[in-house]
Amino acid sequence: MSNSTLRHALLGYSFLLPNLIGFALFTLGPIVFSLLLSFFNWDLFSTPVFVDTANYLRLFADAGSQFWVYTGNSLFFLVVVPLQMGAALLTAYLLNQHLKGTLLFKIIFFLPVVLSAVPVAIIWEYMLDTENGLLNILLAHLGVASIPWLYDSAWIKPGISLMVVWQGAAFSTIIYYAALQGIPDQLYEVAVLDGAGAWRQFWNITMPLLKPTHFFLSITGVIAALQLFAPIYVMTHGTTGGAHTLLIEVYWAAYHRFQMGYASGLSWILFLIIFLLSLLYWTPFGKRMAEP
Amino acid sequence: MKHRRLTATLFYVLLLAATAWYLVPFLWALVTSLKHPGTISDGRWLPYERASTMEVEGEEQEVRIVEERETTFLVRVLPTDTLREVPRGVLEHVSPNWKNYEETWSIAPFGRYFLNSILVALCMTLGQLITCSLGGYAFSRLRFPGRDAVFLLYLATLMIPTPVLTVPIYLLLREYHLLNTYQGVILPGLFSAYGTFLLRQFFLTIPRELEDAARVDGAGRLGVYFRIIIPLSGPALAALATFVFLGSWNDFFWPSIVLTDPEMLTLPVGLAHLNDIYLFDYGRLMAGSMISIIPAVLMYMVFQRFITRGVVMSGIKG
């Protein structure tokens, strides 16, 4: 190695060093370790035992395995993605109409982004209370019988999703609003000259130009929806019931039952699901959706 | 013209509907946090205080409410053991009950939780600003063997979800007796591949001529980093700071795994404990939620523009 190459290497790696240590200890190292661990059984106290692919096989083969139920629960929460995107697109569109009072509306709609999911989940647990929750009180006025939102395995996922959409839409609103502001006014002016009304302008100009934003929000939304933790954990006080997702199972396996190998294997399955879902975006169909 | 006014009206109706959707849970929680025991779930929008005595035939007598009716109470006058129907207004009047706040505050050390949250969030923010900007500079401006390979490795890890990482990090911290310490919560957050990537992309947009000019003037690489790159990267650094601070401030999963000592909990974890202690005691729970929300709302009011811009630039959920 020449003198100058050595100097370049020293310089480069000394700038990179603090970062590289963090990367090795808290990202790359754990990834490798987790993969290895998934082929072992380890309860933290005895010696780890190599079990080959048993941790993976038991997910699929074990008669008592709840794997598909957990996967189904995880996938259910994907409904929040279109819901929060739709709500966010509508509110961002309204904010972009330059109406009086927009600033105030903006402050209100963006606010949930700074709130921790924990107080929001506690407030929504109360909103969804079977006897005294505001939602059931309002539904009663419409003649709907009270719904056991958090106490019924069929209602618990929709109930939690409501809270997630309430909070998640704020982030999407901010992103949509920024994207809408980036669309040049001239495009609309030309459309007006062509006699296009607001409806046609929205579908022929706004929507196509928002494609990259839809793409971005749907992919980050899917990733976040598959990793919901605080809403489920807090609203069910850890009992989770019908909302027991893959991530919740990883949590219970690792930190309560100390099945470190099994938990690692399951977390890789979660990665695989996220990876496969994001592959959809690289198919020709997905690509067409992403380009303006 | 008429058409346009109609559209504007429709827009306002929709805006108000969205406002209600966002504000109603807050207001409902606020009202509930001020309600008195026994009236917590009365379904009303104001907190009412109930008296236990009322005037009966010129004398103050002790009474019990036997039945609540639409606009009246059926009460038992205790000394004479007789029933009476009186308008609700005789026994109750609107008055906020601050006791929920006092009691919640004395049960859970919210001041301490708040300081813990601030400490963790500030350390992580500062840490990432340093490590990610140094790393971002190396990846964007310095040429050294293995640079592109290492960078590619960073990019590849962006897809890996946090749950994959947390089990090994938990084991690592356990090995070094860092569980239930502030360091244990903070250390893994002092670096992120995403932050490094974000800053590298931004640094690439800074004209190289500025750097060359400074080099001609005799500045070293560290001088360039401090005097050219950092001062010109205000928006990107602010975006990363917002992203890391909000992420840490709101995080529940990681601190709830690492921290067990009640004195060391962050705000979300402490509040979640309260939620398990005061099961269904909604007056106090709403008071606790309000206490934990208020600092975030104040922070948001002051830095609203800054935070919004940061969210857009960092582009990932905080």
C-alpha cells in the first residue's frame, strides 16, 4: 500500500470510526448474531443448544403453533395504511386550498405527530370502553348496540386500528401537504384555461404528481404497521388477546419466556414478510405506480 | 361564483369535521381528568361536583342519591328517611376537580420521568448529530479503500426491522451489566445507519468548490468539516435532530425492555405503568395522560414550523 493510500485510509476511517463502532455493535453485529441465534435454543441461563432449523420448522409444523394466527393478526393491521393515507390526503388537500384559518387547522392536524403512542393509547382505551366510552355513547344515539371494542377478539383489531389511524394520519398529512405545496401553480392555471374543473384537476394533475408520495407513505406505512407495539401493548395491558401479532410474540418469547433462539427466528420471519411486501413495489406494476 | 362559494362551504364543513375528529378525544380526556369521583362516566361534557347535603324545609340535611333521572335526582333524606325528587341543579354544580392531578402526580414521579425522557432524548440527538455527520462526511467527501463496500453494507441494513436487532442488543447489554441503566437505553441510539445516509445525501449537494477553496487556504479536513460542511448543513442537521429527538421522546418498546427501576423510567413507560396500576380509573388516567402530553404540546407550539420541516426532510415516522 502506498504512502498516500495509507494516509487516505487513516483519514477516512478516523472520521468514520465513531460511526463504525456504533454500526458494528448495534446494527451489523446484532444482525449476524440474531441470525446465528435463530438456530439455537437458549434460555439465557443454560448453555445454548444447536437445534438446526427447528425454531423455524416448529412455526409451520407444530400442531399447537399459533404462527398463522399471529401472522393473520399482523397482516390485519395493514388496513391502517390505506385508511390513514386517505384521511391524510383529504385533509392535506383541504389545507392546500389557501382558505382563511388554514394555519390553525394545520396546527391541529399536525399535532399528533409529537405525541407518544402511550398517552394516545390510554385516551383511546377510554374512548373505546364498552360501557362508558365516548364512541359507544355516540353510537348509541344512532341506535347501535354497544360494541365490546377491546374485549372481543373480533373487535379488538378494528378498535386498535382506529387509534393507530388517528395518530398515524398526522405524519402522512404533513408529507402530503409538503408534496402538494411542491406542485407548481402554473399546471393548474393551464388546466383552468383548458376548462378543467376542480375534480378533473385533482385526478389528472394532483394524483399523478403525488405518485412518489403515495409510494413512500405506503411503504413506510406497511413497515410501521407490521411493527406496532405500544398501541397493542398499552390498550390491552399486555394481554393482547385477538391482537397478538408476530412482533408481540417476539416480545413475549424473548423478554418473558426467555426463548432467545425462537424469538430471533420469528423476528427474521417478520423481516421476510416486510421484505416480500416491499418487493411488490419493484414489480412492473409497482414501478408504474411509483413514477409520476 | 355561486359554485365557488358552495365549494368553500363544503371545504369548511370537511375541515371542521376533521378538527372534531382530532380534538374530541383530547377534550373528552381533559374533561374526564377534571371530573369528580362518582361522575367519571356520566357522559357529560362538563365536570360536576355533587353536594351530600341540601336544604329540606329550612334545614340543611344529609342526603343520598338513590336514582339519577334525566333532569332530576331521586334522593333519600337520611335523618327523616324519606324520598324526594329534586332538580339536578340543587345537588350539583360545575366545578373542576384538580385532585386527579394532585393524586396522579404524587403516585407517579412525573417530574422525574420528564427529566429522564429529556436526558435520553438529548443524549441520543447529540450523539447522532456527531456520529452521523462525521460518518456522512467520510462517505460523501473522503476517498478511502473500502468506502463504497462499507456504505453498501449500511444501505443493506436499512431494511432490517428493529425487532431483529433488539434481542442481540439486549443480550449485549445484559453481558455488560447495562440493563436498567441510562447508558443501556442511550448507547444503541447514539448511532443510526439511516441518519448517516440522510446526512451523506445532503453533504453531496454542497458544492465541492467551497471545500477546495478552504483547502487552498490551508484548512485541514477537520477544518473543512467544522467551517464549511457543518455551517452549511443547518436544515439537514435540524431535520435529523427533530427525527431523533421525537423518536426517542416517544419511544416505548426499547426503554420498556431496558428500564425497570421506577425512578429511571421515561415518560411513556412510566405512564404505561400507571395505566396498569389505575386500571379503568379513568379520572386519574386521563390526568396522567394530560400531564405527559402537555410538555410535547408546548414544545410543538413553540417549534411548530421547525418540527414540521424536520419531519418532511427526514421523512420517516418519529
